[in-house]
Amino acid sequence: MKLEQDDQFRDEHDRFALKFTCENCTLFDEREERCAHGFPTEEHRVARYSDARALVIFCKEFELD
């Protein structure tokens, strides 16, 4: 699923402390900086979303840490 970071999304992200990046996923190996299932992580890392124009891309394998 992909969506724009509009004002409503950014407000709800902050207000509800939404978690959706690799850094919050139980499948993410922080030491190796990779997904345990081998999926690419570039589009799902928290640093990507500092750019308000970046599309939010949800991973289908995300498991809340």
C-alpha cells in the first residue's frame, strides 16, 4: 500500500505514534540492517520519511515489535 504524506497523515502519525518502519518491525535485524525474510528495506526505513514528499509504503510482512 502506498499513500502520500499529507497533513492528516503527518498529524495522525505524530498524535498516535504510528509504527510502520523497519526499525519497529520484529523481522528487522538492527545489527545487520536487513529484513529476516530478505525483503528490501530502503523504502521502509524511518530516515526516508523525513522527506515529506516521500510516499508512505507499508510492508506486507510488518510485525510490530
